[in-house]
Amino acid sequence: MQKSFNPYDYGKINSLAACQCLRINDVVRQAREQVKRMYLESVELDSGRKIELVTSSTRFGGKRSWFKCPECGRRVGVIYSYVNIYSCRKCLSDQ
């Protein structure tokens, strides 16, 4: 027995709410963060130490990257190099 054709039967309709969403901005953000981390983990200072990268949460759910000062461990935006000493501005002024 053959089923009759019903012009109003659309079958199973998928809603967008049930689909997984992949946004290009999310992919680019993740790639940038991974590249930064890989680069900084591969850079060695003259003294044999490595620059660490730490993150902090921003107000709207994002993340901000910081350097971790090799001397004091604070998170800073700039690392200075002076006569084989790598540190933040505060540590350099204390020496």
C-alpha cells in the first residue's frame, strides 16, 4: 500500500535553537589566544627563564592577557629588559 501525498506535511522541521552555532569571532579569538600563549612559552630570556602569560576576566565575560613579571610575579602589560634583567617597571626602579 502506497502512502498518499499530503502537501501540508513538511516532515521534521529543525529549529535554529536546536542547532550548534559556530561564530567566526569566537574561533579567531581562541586562535589568537593560543598563538600568544605558544609564542610566549617558546621565548626564553637570556637568563634561561621564560615569560609567563596570565589572564584576567573582563567585565563582559572576555579575557585579557598579561605578562607575569619574572621578578615579583605581578601581572603587568610591559616587561622591561635592562642588562640581562627582565622585570616590570616597579622591580627595575627598586634595583
